[in-house]
Amino acid sequence: MEVKREEKLQEAVSDILKSYEERGELSHLEGGTLPNRETIWGIVEDLLKLLFPGFLEGTMIPRDDIAARTSERVSSLERRLKGEIEKGLRFKKEPDAGVQERSRKARAIALKLLAEIPAIRELLAADIGAAYEGDPAARSDEEIILAYPGLQAIAVHRMAHVLYVEDVPLVPRVMTEYAHARTGIDIHPGAQIGRRFFIDHGTGVVIGETTQIGKRVRIYQGVTLGALSLPWGAGELLRDKKRHPTIEEDVIIYSGATILGGDTVIGARSVIGGNVWVTESVPPDTKVFLKKPELVYRGGS
Amino acid sequence: MEVKREEKLQEAVSDILKSYEERGELSHLEGGTLPNRETIWGIVEDLLKLLFPGFLEGTMIPRDDIAARTSERVSSLERRLKGEIEKGLRFKKEPDAGVQERSRKARAIALKLLAEIPAIRELLAADIGAAYEGDPAARSDEEIILAYPGLQAIAVHRMAHVLYVEDVPLVPRVMTEYAHARTGIDIHPGAQIGRRFFIDHGTGVVIGETTQIGKRVRIYQGVTLGALSLPWGAGELLRDKKRHPTIEEDVIIYSGATILGGDTVIGARSVIGGNVWVTESVPPDTKVFLKKPELVYRGGS
Amino acid sequence: MEVKREEKLQEAVSDILKSYEERGELSHLEGGTLPNRETIWGIVEDLLKLLFPGFLEGTMIPRDDIAARTSERVSSLERRLKGEIEKGLRFKKEPDAGVQERSRKARAIALKLLAEIPAIRELLAADIGAAYEGDPAARSDEEIILAYPGLQAIAVHRMAHVLYVEDVPLVPRVMTEYAHARTGIDIHPGAQIGRRFFIDHGTGVVIGETTQIGKRVRIYQGVTLGALSLPWGAGELLRDKKRHPTIEEDVIIYSGATILGGDTVIGARSVIGGNVWVTESVPPDTKVFLKKPELVYRGGS
């Protein structure tokens, strides 16, 4: 019995090892370590602490310690970010000249993200203001920072976007998946998003790679800013094209609305009603609602 | 090179420290420790173990040990709950008189929640009955407790609601975000929810702060019980008003339906069909469905 | 004061203990240890590492080590899987003869799942190909494995389904909840899903227990493949009946579409448009879209 078990285990192992050779694309056994999801998610958590000091720690940071604490954090983040970015850069279509050049570049990009932190905090302060103004259930800035998934998603996006612009493969996408897994909000790191952005509730929101969003835009749960349908195999042709909509400033998009297509522009100050499906541009200052649907009311017995 | 790196790091740190001063609302560096998300989420996990003993531990609790184990759990939870509630109470608009009064009050509220556990278990037993009756895929009570996200969300809500009623800032909202992050079900701790409540699947469900739900209500994934739209800046006026609907007893609401507005009442025993968008009251014993939409069928080549 | 606290704590404990007796169905205090969620989720994480070696570890696996590493992993997984499956088998309606028989059966099922790993890798290679082809934002296979929630959900499903077919209670359902909690994609382990399956974005997707899906099917976020409505109490009658739709090969289903009913068949090569609600069969080679809804456009002030 025990012998039979050993045999079966051995057989399973040898079949799995054979499969590792035959299906090489599912086995990353050469070509250098890949960016690591756990490591990147840990970096994201520390970046959030750097963005909002005192909000995510268990105890108060004494004012005397804040300089030393920040210095340590920045230094640790630089080292870890550099490591993951360096691993990511190996996956560029046209890889950099050599190991040293890649190392240098990875360090420069890590430092760039850290140098952007104050500017990102400026943007997030405006986002928090928009959340407070937009949601009557919000009681304080503290509540928004501690408990609003939309803020978490936009904070991670604004950082991941810096790496996307620097053309780092894999790492920014793994960063935004941190937020997607926790909030149900799926913002591609390529999306360009203006100041004072507010996502309420947020579960089910999808914002595609080439979306452009102006200032003071507010969206609700289940909103998709996506690409038009495409037949099997057309993917390759559309890579790197603008496939997702443009949302101008001061637009509000209610829950479950879907806006598709790279040429679709929602004009400034327009309002898109709940569940509306839009694949064409909407002029500025327009309200678009579903015609009140005919509901069938059937009385009881 | 190494020198340049040090310089750049130092520059980043000093810019970040400057930003901490300038954007004080994003830097919690004074005024006492905030309620901590990790701590509160750990408390929620232990509260769930207290609610469902034997279900979430890795090994059997010997019957001889259950009294001692429960006593330890309750004592530890009281201490930790008291700590977080006390931190929360600092954020009341009209804070309590002093440190001692706040400490006393925090302890009383922690004890109140623990004293409510048997009553909450009564409610959850009824919720589990409703899940078993409502979902043909359910095989046993054990499966519902171990694997139904809707039950997890309602269990956390019923506990967070106790703290909401006691007017504790921040803590109840962070508690329900534990469930939101894990289940995609976003129930505000203020919502009032009756016995035998069942949410199936649940991803994308939103239940707003002033919602009232009667007995034996069943809802599906993607249902929103929300507020009517509001223009920028109207948030302040609506704070503390009833903004979300009332759902009377024995109502069923199918997936993707949206019911909005504080004056909207769905009458007892009514059925709201999938994807229906309702902003007006519905009488009792009514079935509301979308008129069968005109579908465009286009044959193949 | 301190005395009063002790008294109140003691009272809470004794009321909770009483509730444990009275509400026995919420207290698992006898009948053997239940399958444990944490343990099963840890197993799922290790199974994913076994499926995709080198993708989820923090460092490169040296080629020399891969055989030893795999052997260790398989052996550890066999032991842990066997333990959880054995606990699950206690919950069968007609339990196996005795402890030894259950132990033997649990081991055989654990070995079966491990023996299926190469075949599951074959299926996942095809799923990855479908994702790359179907999503212009995908840059590489590595990105899909590291960052696509749809792939994670289908990988977990394909493993859980093996245990479902072997009629193991509880464990497969807890496995798919691992994916549901992380991705918002709720696939019941009973669903039968063909090759080259791709779910894009995925939050809010629900695929019911008796769904059948053919080859090369693509679905988007918010799609429900569900059961028709049922009145309270009808659950028991429908258990073990086919309640969910059949999707034939090469079908595409866009975001937010809902397809319900056990007799509903979506014919091969058909396309179901966004937000469409289907409760009747659709012939092959058909495109079904919502009639362009009448939108109400209201200009600005």
C-alpha cells in the first residue's frame, strides 16, 4: 500500500516534470527571475504607508521620528523597487544593452517614482476632496483614507502609471492587480486620469489602457470604459492603438454604464445615466438616460 | 554614482517630508493614533470564529476546552475592541469630555457588542436557513458557513451595525470594508436589515447607509440599493437624511437591479426583475420586469 | 469598576456558551474536524506554484533543483490534500464504510488530482493562448500568468472540478471561493468548461453549477450564466437538476449579459451583446443585441 503510494507519487512527479519541458511557456525555468507578485504587493503596501503617513500603522509615529522613519522607508522602497523593475526590464521587446545598463535604468526609474510622491499626494488630496463632496455618507477625510476602496485604487493607479510611462513591463500591471484584487476596481496602468477623480463603491469598474479622463470626473460601481468588440485574432492589430474612450472634464457616469471605443468622446459636463450603453460620442452639456423602460407590473394573486 | 544615488534619495526624502507638512490632511502625525485597519480586520476574523466555533479553526475544539477557549477569546476581543473603539471615539464631532470618560464608554460599547453575540447568532441561523432554502446548489449548512460570501458579509454587517448604532466613528466602516474587500459586497454599517436575509453570489452588491430591509428578503449579485443622483456639492445637505430605499418583507430582487431614493418603497412580497431600474415606489404583491427587450437577431454569413 | 467588567465579561461568555448549545448548527463542536479554509487556500496557492513553476516564487528555481523541488511539492500537497479531502468525505450523505476506507479513498483522490496536473497545464496553455489573442492589452504570456485574474480563476476551477467529479463535499467549493475572493469571478466547481476559455477583467462573473461551456468561448466582466428564478422553498426540488445554460463552441458573451435556465442553449459561433438578458435558446451563428435603446438627450442649461 505504502509502496503503491510511493510509486504513484513518483509517477505524478515524473509526468509533471515532462510537462514542464513540453509546455515551456508555463514553466519559467530560465531567462532570469520574474518580477514577483508577493514582493510587488508588499512594495505597494509600503508605498501606501509612505503616501499616507500615520494612517496605516498600528501606532502613532512620534513627530521626532518621522524624518528617520521616512528616510528608512524611502531607502528600502528604492532598493526593492529597483530590483523588481530590473527584472521587469528583461521583458522589453527590445531589451537594454546589458546588465549594467539595465541596473542603472532600473535605479533611475525607482528614484523617479519616489520623487513623484509629493506630486501624487497633491493629486490624492484633490481626489479625497472630491470623494467628500460627492458622497453624503462620508464623515471625514480620515474615513475616506481608511475605508474607501476607490481611493485605494486611484492611489495605486497614480503610482503604477509612473512606471507605465517609463515603459516598464509587468510591474505596473501587477501593481494595479493589487488594487483590483482588493477593491474589484480594474484600472489599467496606462489610463490617463485627471485631478479630483472619484469612484464610489467601485466593485466591477473597468477602465481600459488607452482611456483618457479629464478633471473632476465621478463614476460609480460597475462602470466600464472599454474597447469595442473585436473578432478572434484581431487583438494583434489593435495593440498600441487607442481603443478606449475619452471622458472630458466634469462628467458624471452612473452605475452600470458602459462606454466603448477609442473614438468615443463624452463631452464636458455631460451626465451618463445608469446602465446606459454608449458607443458614440456625446456632446458637451448633455444628459443621456435610458428612456424610461416599459416595466411590466403584474399584481399578486 | 553611489554618491549621486544618495543625493537623489535624500532629495526625495526631504521633498516628501515637506509634503507631509503642506498636505497635513494626508499626514496623520498628531491627534492620537487612528483606528488601525489591520487590527480591526484581525478583530473581525476572531469575531467570526466566536460566531461559528469549530468552523474556522484548523482542528477540532475538544468539548472540554470550549468554555476556556471562549473565555479567552471574549477577553482578548474585549480588550482589542475597546482599544480601537476608543481611538474611533476621538473622531466624534462633539468629542467626549475626557480621556477617562472615553475609555469608560469604549469599554461599555465593546462589552455591548460581545453581549449581542448570542442574538446575532440567532439572526445568522435564520440567514443560513434562508440561504439553504434559496439556493439549490447549497448542500449543507456547513457549506454555507464555510463558502458563502453572502453569509460572511451579513455576519460582519450585523456586528458592525451594533457599533454604528452606538455612534462609533470609523471602526464599523472599516469592519464592513473587510467583507467588501473579500466578497465584493458593500453593505454600509448603517443599513437596517431584517431576519432571514440572503444574498446569492453577491459580487457588486451595494446597500447604502439609510436602507431599510424587512424580513425574508433575497437579493442577487450586482443589486444596488442606492441614493438618487446628486449634483456636485449637494453632499453636505444630504448627510444624515434618508437617501436609500425601503424594502418590505418577502421581496426578491434579481441580479443587476437598481433601486434608488430615500422615498422609494418596494412593497411586501414584490419581485423586482433582473436589471430593472426603479426610482419610484412599487406597491405590495407586484412583479416588475423589464418589458421583454427587442433583441436584434442577425444570422451568420 | 474592574469587578463590574469581569462580571460583564463572564456574563457574555456564559450567554455565548449557552448559544453554542442551543444553536448547534452554528457550532461545530463534534463530528470531526471540518475542512479548513486557511489550509485549503494554502493548498491552492501551492497548486498554482506547481502549475506555473518559476512564476510565483521570489527567486529563480535552478534547473538542477527542479526535480527535487517538484518532488517535495507533490509529496507535501498529496499529504495535505488527502487530509482535507478525508475531512470532506465525512460530509457525504451516504458516508463511506469506515475510517480506513475513507482514508484510502481520500488518498486515491488526492493522487488523482496530482496526476491530472499535466493535463490541466495543457488546458491552461490553451487558455493563455486565448487570452493573448482576445486582449490587445496583453503584452506577453508572462503578463497573463502573473496578472490576469481570469486565468487564476480558471486554473483554480479546473483543479476544483476534479474533486467535484469525485464527489468530494465542501473542499472544491472552498477552493473556488479562493478565486472568487481574489478575482470577483464566481465559478461553481461543477461547471463544465471547454478548451481555450477566456474571461476578460472578470469582476462580477457568475457561472452556475450545471453550466456547460464548449471550446473557444470568451466572456467579459459581469456576465451571469445562472438559474431561472425560483420561488421560496423550491430549492429542494431543483437540487441536482440541470438549472444553468449550455454555451456551445466559439460563442462570445459581452459584459453584463445574463443567460439563464437549464434548457437555454446558445448555439455555436453566436455573439451575445452587452447587457442582453436571455432566457431562451439562441440558434447557432446568431448575433443578439439589445435594440439600440432610445436614449434621452437633454442639452445643458
